Amino acid sequence: MSRVDGRNGLLRRDVVEPRPLALQGLPQYRSGTMRDAPAPRLHLFVCANRREGSPLGPGCGDRGEELYDALKRAVGARGDVASTWVTKTLCLGICPKHGATVARYPAGTSSSIVTEASPADVPVLLAEAPAEVSVGELARELELLEDLQRKKVLDLARRLKPGLTLEDVQNPHDFPELDDPDWHYADGVLAGIASVKTALAALVRGKRTD
């Protein structure tokens, strides 16, 4: 099974074409019957196109049919028919000499298009794509982690000297009791989390100005 890098290759199936300039800024009206539907965890499009006498080759044809059948059997055996969809399609733009071409949504570990795929590649094709974490989700997790670590730092400080406040522990040199390795370690972890938050914010700002 070969992979086609949709980011650097000639094909990019996961790109949504921009709206024409004349339509930009206008609302995207829907017909009265169109509605959103639940998306599957994984959707595979298997080429089974056939060409007769074409200089581009005969297409994936029987090889695609064989791979499609193998995928459908595997999905059925797993009981994943609701979350994993397998669709037979016409040409996907690549006509391999061996195997078939498959488009995968969401993309796998390296590409949204694979070619020369055979039934032996079914486990790889059905492997779950790594989850993507948004910047917002990461920022929220860091906020929660920072709050928990800040509480831990304060709790440790109050064990060493009861009555300390959060403002007090921000000036540890004023309190000799805080010269404790466990407290310094916890405070260092808190400082590390704060550094990651700062770096993430700078990265987001940099992308916005690009």
C-alpha cells in the first residue's frame, strides 16, 4: 500500500474550495429539505472504476471490488457499521498497476489518499485516526491543570506555615519555612505550566498575524 501526501502532492481531496468572490460574505442558504446528519467515525471511499482501452489504464476494477468486499466484511465482523462507512466509488485520480486507491476521511496517520491497497491492508485502513486537539481545548486543559497545581502549591505551603495566602507564596523568600524540596518541586511544576500557557498564547498570536 502506497501513500499520497495530500499536503505536498498533486492531489488534495480534503480541501474545501473557497466560495466565488461574488458570493463571499453572503449567507450560505440551504434548501428547505437539506439538514445535517451524524458523521461516521471513519469513511472509506474505495475506487472500483473500470476503463476500457484508456491510456490511463483499466482502473482499479476487480481489485477495488475485492478490497471493498473485504472492508465490508471486516466492518460487519467488528459491528462497526454505524461508525465506519465503506463506499464504492468511481475514479479517485490515481490508477495503480496493483491494488486499488482509497480515500480516507478523516485522514490516517499520514495521508487522506492511499493507493496500491489490497485486502491485506484492511487492518491499517480501519485503524482509528489520531484524535486532533484544538488550541482552545488545549488552553482549557492547561487552565484546569494550572488551577489544580496552584492549589497543591498553596496546600503544601500551609502545611509548612499555616495561614499563608496565595500572594504570600508568590514571594517565598519572605518565608524561610518554604525552603522545602517538595514545595520547590511543586512550585516549579506550576511555573512550567505557566510557561507552556505563555508559549501557546504566543504561538496563537503569531498565527493570527501570518
